Amino acid sequence: MPELIPPTPRLHSSWLAARAEWGDEADMDGAGLGSEDDVDSPEGFAAWVDSLHRRADRALPIEQGRVHATYWWIAEGDTYLGAIDLRHHLNAFLLDAGGHIGYSVRPSARGRGLAGRALESVLHEARVMGMDRVLLTCDPGNTASVRTIERGGGVLEDVRETLIGPKRRYWIDLWPTSPKARRSS
């Protein structure tokens, strides 16, 4: 049964196989992978996984241009199926183009509802963190992501040109009632 787990060096070979499915040019949204990260060697991969864990710790400084974020991997046993992250707040770039949550599912695992189940779990985590609403974005032609976001409660705000191309921007309200009603319950 697929589950969300913290990133782990244990899945190195499966993660590399998933990256090969995507190909060199594809983005692995929600993975926190930068062009400078060495993920091919076991040592480099372990260091990258450690950096993902550190990015969630708000007591630690964060690299320039990044925000604190929590990362999970979608895994089934020893098989890496995808990733999802929750960015703790938005900087200007994320407000325009990236959003609070990013996710991706390896091509061979798509069509199983994994992104939707992962999104549901991460929306719960956002509530626990005290967030009132989250922003998600996707490419206009990514119909699978549009369906996932809309099924998760996403309401389209707009479609706009961003620094990384056109994006559909959705907000998901995390509380069914107003903040005033929540405080009185």
C-alpha cells in the first residue's frame, strides 16, 4: 500500500530509476532537487536527503531564494513513486508561480490516484501548521494535475504568465468555516 514517508537514502536506487523514467529535462516537482545537488553517488544522495530534512526545521537558516518546506516521498515498500512538499510560506516567486505545494508522480505509477491521496494528507499537515489556505499551481495543459487540484478543493484564481511560463493558480481553503467560527468551537 503506498504511503507518505520522509525522504530516505534507503530508496536511492529506486529514486534513480524514477528519475530515469522522467528523463533529464523533466521537473520532479515537490522533490526539492536543485541543479547543484549530487544525487548520483550514495554519499551525495544521502547529503541531499539530509538537506531536505533540514529545510523543514524553522530554527535553521534557509538558503537564499528558498523557504522552509517539509518533504515527503510517496513510496510502496522499497519503491519510490513520487514526491510532495509543503512550503511553509510563500516568497514572491512562489506566490506568482510555485505555490505552497508541489508534487510529482513517476510516469510508471500515474493513474492510481497517488497524487490526490498525497495532496489530501499534506492538506491535513497544512491545517496542523495553522495555515488557512494554500496555493497550488500547474501548467495549463496538465489535465491530470488540474483534476487532482480541483478534486482537492482547489478554486481557480487565474491563469497567468509567470517567470517559468503560463500557470493555472488555485487556492484551497483549509477550513470549512470562518476563522471566527473556528475560534468559538
